Amino acid sequence: MPPISLRSRIVLGFSIPLVVTGAIALGMWSSLERVRHDDAAVAHGYAVLGGASELLRLSIDAETGVRGLAITGDESFLRPYELAVARFRPEAARLEDLVADDRLQVARVARARELFGSWRVFAEEVVARARAERRTGGGTPDDAERLIASGRGKRTVDEIRREIGALVTAEEERMSVRLDRGQRSVRVARAVAVGGPLLAIVLAMSIALRLHLRIARGVHAVVAAADGFAAGDLARRAEETGADEIGRLAVRFNAMADRIERRNRETALLAEMSDLLQSCASTEEALATAGGVCGRLFPGERGELFTISAGGHTLEPVARWGGVASDGVPVELSPEDCWALRRGAPHRVDTDTSATRCAHVDPTDNAAAHLCVPLVAQGDTFGVLHVSAVSSKPSDGGPYLTEPRVRVIETVAEQLSLALGNLRLRTRLREQSVRDPLTGLYNRRYLEETLERELRRADRVGRGLGVVLFDLDHFKRFNDTHGHEAGDALLREVGSAIVEAIRQGDVACRYGGEEFVLLVTDSGIAGTLAAVGKVRDAIREVEVVAGGRTVGAATASFGVAVFPDHGTGAATLLRLADAAMYRAKQSGRDRVEIGPVPM
């Protein structure tokens, strides 16, 4: 049986005393229409507050993006800025339509839009300077960052916030007035009911009292919940007292409050994840952090976080939540098992579509709907974020993913992709700063830092440290005979041979030209000579193709000094090893000489 509306209750209750009941019904109808009108006005007010919140978020996103570009020089930070610029004007226009009946509110929106336009001119100047610094080195270094630090843009954004804040305050006051008016409408209905003829007093009072209690309790519950919610108690809900209009109003208010609370929680978790990802020092740490946050972001869904192995051949799960099923899933997964990675775009499967399911989703799992979003940044693909629905849609009983959840999933994937891209770029830049580009060995700068550190460690643990300086024999003659290209090829092959020959923990560096330095950790003279022997043999086996023929038999002359036997300082050890190397050259080359032990 369908629920009886308040209108039907009034008509049925007042049909016996026709005139009185009609008058009372008319009054009650008018009051209820006012309540419904105020309900619509309250809903409109929440829409205005939502629009204002969106404008505020867009201005903050835009400022954050430009600030990130200015500080880091990373173009990926411009994405939130560009999205905010693209959406700000349409959102402002939508908000203007919502407040079109209030010229002051319209003026505030227009002022916010004008301020955003003014700030955008400043932002474009920051972007231009940042790009100029990165592309051509034009302008004074840190121009963009100093421009941000000047506070011009922040002051404009603060003005935008003040305008939107004033709009929100005015709208909240209007909503309070509308709620008070609803309560007055209830009191009017009671007065109309009391004014009927004596014959209908008992009946009218009984009906009026019941209606009054029903409406007052429902409206009071909604008003009290709205007041508590507006005061910051996001867990506050209205009591759902029935299936009529008041009951439905409470249901809709509670549903709206649930969405806002969930949105705030998701926003807080996303902000927390963003902060944590920025502090991560490695890809593994970032993935573990994101997996932990995803388990809290998607408590009602099942999900996994996959990464692509270094060779690009396997898909490896690094995080799971929600009890992901595994029956029927291949033990070894490849990137080809995920349609999102195949297509390079999000792949969504709903319960009412025939889209192809990914192989990493258990075919026996009743969570038919799922979404896979590839983790892509700066042209690199790192893995995929997969989330499967568990909750069911009331209309068809099938698990589904709502559009807000899809947007949150895509936001998580975007944040994680940017973090992984930044970490990989940071690692590459760090490698480039300490690696010799020709041989792949560490450079002289890295040697100087590492030698000092290893000397301190060797002294602390009471172990030896071998310092070996060696030079390729007759390298100039090789260059003159076969050309510089062949000489570079020889250096590359020698670098590879050295890496293959040394132990893990030993450090090989290109010292300059054809000179190399080897640090043999935790070794005395005997251990250092054994390591030199392996490197010496490896260099002898190097072969290079020059002039259409294979040229081999490369040799090197070695000088050895050991901490603490030959000295305790880096400069002393390098000097003694260098002197020993020159003795090796003067004694016929392809030799190993040990530096003299100081008396």
C-alpha cells in the first residue's frame, strides 16, 4: 500500500464537518505548501553552498598548481591549475543562475570571477617565467618562485575567499529564515484548526493535534539536524519519522548529509595521501602508502594496486583491500591481462554492459562492476589501480560503482601517478649527477664524497679500505690509431667489465680521461690485490670492433694504497696510489704496484 500523504490525511480527516473541515484543510494545505516551498528553498540553498564550495576549491587548486610549478619547475603541477581555469567560469555562471534573485549575491559571484581573472593574469606571468627558466634559462633564476613569494597572487585569492565567504554567510542566514518560516506555517495550521465550529472541535482538534505533532516533530528534527550540521557536527542526522513529505524531507536531508560527510572524509584522505606521497623517498614506499590509504578510502569496495615489473613482463600486486577474491585468477599476470593497460585509458565494466572483464578479476566474484585506471605519468606506465564494487543498486540488485566513486578512484590514480613520476624523475636526476655518461661508472664528484664516508666507516668498524688508481695503457696511441669513436667504445666496454668484476659494495669510478679509481671495502692489502687481479683480468678480455676488425688485449697499470697501512686521509691515499701507478707504468705497464708504507 502506497504511503498516505499529508494532503490525503487532511482531506480524509475533515470530510465530515464539510465547511469547517474544508476551511481547516485549506489552511493546512496552505501551510504545508509553504513547508514544501521552504523545503525547495532549503535545497536551493544547499545547491548555492555547494557551488560556492566548488568555486573556492577551484581557486585553491589553481593557486596550488601554479605554486607547485614555481617551486619545482614540474609542468605536471599545472594540471589542477588548467582544470580549475577551465571550470571556474562555467561554475561561476551556474552559481550566478542560482543566486539570480539576489543582486548582492550576483555581485559577489561577479566580483569573485573578476578577481579570478585578475589572478589568472598573475598566474600566467608565473607560468611564463617558470617555463622560460626551464626551457632557455631566460630571466633571473627563481623569478617565478620570488613572484609567488611576493604575495600578489595570494592576496587576490584571499579576496576571492572573502567574497565567497560573504556569499556563504548570507545564504546560510537566508536558509535559517526559511526554516523559521516553515515553523511559523505549522503554527498557522494549528490556529486554523482551533478556529473551527464547536461541532467539529473534538474531531478538528484531534486531527490538528496529530498533524501538528507529526509536522512539528519532523520539521524540528530536520531543523535541529541542519543546525547541528551547519555547526560542524557532520555526524548529525534527522529522525526519519514516516514515509510522507516530512519523512521524505528527512530522508533526503540525511542522504545529502551522508554525501557531504563522505565527500569531506574523502577529501581529507586524499589530502593526507598527497602529503604522504610528497614525503616518500622511494617508489616502494609510495606504493605502500597509497595502498594503506586506499583501504581507508574504499572500505565498501574490493581493490588491488598492481605494478609493472622492471622488465615490463609481469603485473605484480603490491596492495589489496576488501578481501579480493583470487579463484580463477592466473597465478602469473602480465600487463596484457588488464584492458586499462592495453588501452592506456581507464577501463570500466558495469553490471548492465557487455564490456570485457580483465583477467586479474576473479570471474566467480559477484562484484561484476569494476574499474581499472592505469598509473601513467611523464610517458611512463607504472601499474594499475583496480577497484571492484561490492554494494548493490536497489533497482536491480547488482553491484555497481557510482559516478562520485569513479571520480575518487581516478583522482587517487592521478595523484599516485604524479608521485611515482616525480620519484622516478628524481632518481634519474640523482643518477645523472653522480654517473659518468660514457662508462656508466660513478664520477669524480661521487668518488670524493664516497671515499670520505668509507674512510670514516672503516675507521669506525676497524676494517681496511683499498684505494686503487689505474690507467689504461697506451690509450692515446689507441685513439690515434683507431679514432676517438673506437676509444669511447673501449672506455664503455672497460666500464662494463669493471662493473662485472667487482664485488657488491665495492665502488668503481671514472677519475678522468682513461684513469679509474676502485674502492675495495672491508679489505686489507691481500683482499685489495685479489680484487685488482679480477679487474685486471676482466680488462684484458675487453674487445672492441674498430675499422672492421676486433681489437682486444687492452691492459692497465694499477697503483694500490690501503687504509690504514698507507695513511688515513683521502688525499694521502690517492697520492700514494697515483705514485704507485706511475711506477707500474715506468716498470713496463700491465702491472700492479703497492704504495710505500710510511715510516
